[in-house]
Amino acid sequence: MLLNLKRAVALITLYISSAVVAAELPGVATLQVEVPERAQPLGVTVWYPATQGTDVVSIGDSAVFEGTRGLRDAAVAEGTFPLVLVAHGGMRSAPHLGEWVGAALAQRGFIALVVPSPRLGPADAGIAVAELWKRPADLSASLGALQSHSRWQGHLDSANVGVLGFFLGGTSALSLLGARLDAQRFGQLCDEGGTGLDCDWFSGQGVDLRAVDTVALEASRREHRIGAAVIVDPEMSAVFTATSLASIRAPVYVLNLGRAGDSLPGLDASGLAGAVPGLDYHRLAQATRFSAFSLCKPGGTAILAQEGSSAICTSDAEQGRERIHAQLVSLIAGFFSRHHREQGARGKRQEARGKEQGARSKEQGARSKEQGARGKGQGARGKGQGLTAYRFLSLFSFPFPLAPSTFNLAPDLPDPIAGMYRRDTPAL
């Protein structure tokens, strides 16, 4: 009897704990997106505020990285939410590195659309350069697919769309804001003293950065639906043209991870601070570039050590990656929330101005009607006075023909002596 009671208590405790955990998790759904630049549909992840759900899933789980948990296809919470597109990773990154930040944003009241980077193998250096224009296209197509999807249309605040980019995703985010790459600067990335991050990979497969499709590389990828951007350790920020950077009008927040001098030259974005109007630049000194990766599993370090990449998991040992993630999310969500509030305030001001202008228009219309009414009244009185004068004068005999126009009478009044009037009558 006592054993059964203990089992019952344990089951109830487990059920309550599971329910509490589920209540704290965001919803997660997947969407297939057709991208003209891709041969295959792109699978994207949608993280969102949820109200109900019991099917807990883990997205991005691997031998090295922990997955991010969410409630699969849970009911979407009531209301509309600002949208953030998330692009994470470099040329050869794992596809699900952005899930942790997407889920965290959903827990703060955003809908986060995580657009993965494609898997490029060791022999794919020759096609990798095209990712510079394909990934912005992925983001634009994914945004359009979500906005047109019946499940999400009633929950998206389409007036508040932002983009969050890490590494090459940050390059894509800048492209969506209107920044344009310069082919000459790009061709110099792997020269002596250059800041390219994948030069060994490119040179090992004979890829010449000067031989790329310059038309595609330099074309504008501006996405006018994007209203704000957070960019973390962007690649190639020095390759964009000064003119295009100066043309950016959306609010931009740039984060570099690590102390000044510790960042790779190819990720140093401090030069953007003076190039983009109003850009807010910040450096998170206690972080490293690997802090933007997912949480590592206990055995992940050993696996990466065999490849000489154990720093991916060990770089945050002192601070703790989970703690740095919390700081990053606070900074990112804080920026987008401020932009959301400012957008709302601007919208209210515009609405107030519109109402004020409408009231003035109505007032002007009322005055015009009043003036018109007064004009009609004056006209009617003038006609009446003219008719009275005309009838009075008709009682008298004049030695010359008399026309109503002589006395400035209304031209449409009947003229009983019109037949007596001749235009060639000499003036007396």
C-alpha cells in the first residue's frame, strides 16, 4: 500500500513538473519554402509564443551540441507579435546554430523565423561564393512565405519586422538593409594581409575570388519589409561600399564578441560605426565568437578535440555559455523591443496628425459650405432687388430704349421692352 502511494506521488510529481516545463517552452513549427535560387525547398523553423502543447521536441540535437526544446505545433498565443528573421553561421556552419536564440526570442514575445544555412561539404568551395547572394534570397523568400501563410497571418505584426544575423548571416542582414558588396574588395580578401576567413579552403580547391559573378555579387538585395537589424560578428563588413552603407536608414545594432584586439580581423565590425548613420555599436568583452554557438554536450569537447576545434566548446568555460547567451538575448531583445515601441509611438503620432488634418479638412469644408450658402443668399437678394428695380422703372416712359443691363440687372430676368432695345442706339 505504501509502495503504491509512493509511486502515485512520484507520477503526480513527474506530471506536474512536465506541465510546468511545457508551460515555459515556446511553440515550434517547420515550414517548407520555395526559393528561386535553390534547387530544393528550404526547411525553416518558426519559434513563437504558445499557450497549449504537450509534444516536446528538440531541434538541432547532435553529438556535439544540445538541441533546443519546444512544443511542436502548439497553439499560437492570442495577439500579434513582432517578427525577427534569424540567419546564423558562416560558409560551412551546422544548419541549426540559430535555434537557441530563436526560442529565446519567442519566450520574450517575438515570432522568430530561423532560416538555416545549407550544408556545404569539404569539396564545395567552388559553389560556396554564391551563398553571398543566395542567403539574402533565402531570407526574403522565407519572410514572404510566412506572411502569406494562413496560420500566421493573424499573428504577425508585419509593420515590425527585424533581422538578426551572425557571421555570414550578419553579411546577409546588411545586404537586406541595402548594403552592397564591392567586387574589387572581395577579390582582395585572400591576398596577403587580407581578412578572408575561408581562404585556405578556397585556395585548396583553386577558387579565385576575382573570378566570381560580379553582377550577382554587387547587385542590391534590399528588402524593404525589414525595419531594424541586429548584427553579430558579421563577416566582410569592410567589403561593402561606403555609399551603400551611408544609404541605410533602418536602426542597426552591431555586436562584436570579445575584447578589442581579440576578434578575428574578418569579424571586426567597428568600422561600421562611422559608416552607417545612427548605428549603435557595442562590444561584449566577456564573450568569444564561439559564444554564439549552441550549448555543447559533455562529450562534445572530446569529439571536437580530435579535429583540433575544442575551443568551440571550451572558450566560455570561465563565464559559462548559458550565462553569455542570456546576456546576448537581453541585448538583442531589448533593441528590437525599443524599436517596436518607437514604431508604435510614431504610428500613434501619425494617426493623431491624420485625425488633426481630417478635422481641419472638415472645418474647411464646413466653412466652404457656409460661404457658399452666404453667396447663394446674396445672389438671391441681388436678383430680388434687381427685379424690383426693373419693375419700378418699367412704370415710367423714357425717350430712349431701356435695357435691363443698363441698370446692372440680372441677365436672366424677363425683359418686357427687349424688343425696343437696339445696340446701335446712340448714347445721349
